[in-house]
Amino acid sequence: MTMKYPTNSDLIKDLPSDKVPPSSDEIQIVDILFKNSDPVAMNNLFKELKDVLIVGILIILFSIPQFDTLINSFIPITQTSVYFLIIIKTLSIMVCYWIIRHLYLAKR
């Protein structure tokens, strides 16, 4: 079985190459592009991912209708104004996030 190659492409073995060693700038570029992942950067990525997950879970929990009913029973003005409800929910999420972040996660 014969392989048919596209007519507008070159085989790698046919490409021109030179015998000049790469310059320090070229070596630096290759090192930047193909370096191994930095463990510190990966740890920072996981920390940020943890923060995003915490905020996402809090938003989901505070978006359920039962929470709206709870807020409406404690703060009656939220029954007449959606904006007050949103403000109370936002402040609640911020306080819960701060508590989780600084009290619970700080111990670890």
C-alpha cells in the first residue's frame, strides 16, 4: 500500500536545516515554551480553584427558594423589593465566604 501525500506539503526529511547551534535567545524561548510545570504555580492554581468552588457552592445554596423564604420571614422589606433581597443575599455570601476563608481554611 502506497501512502499518498498532499502535493502542497513537504516531507520532514526534505526540509532544509542548518548546522548552526541555537542562540541563547532561541534556547530561552524553547525553555519557556516547553518547561516543566512549576509546583508553586500548580499549588496557587489549586488554591484559587478552591476559592472559586467555595463561592460557587455558596451562590447555589443562597439561590434556592427556601433561603428566600427564610430572608423574607426575618426581613419583611425583602418581600416588597427584589433589590433588598439581592443585597441581603450578596452580603450573606460575602460574610459566609469570609468566615470559611479566614476561620476554617486558615487553620489548615
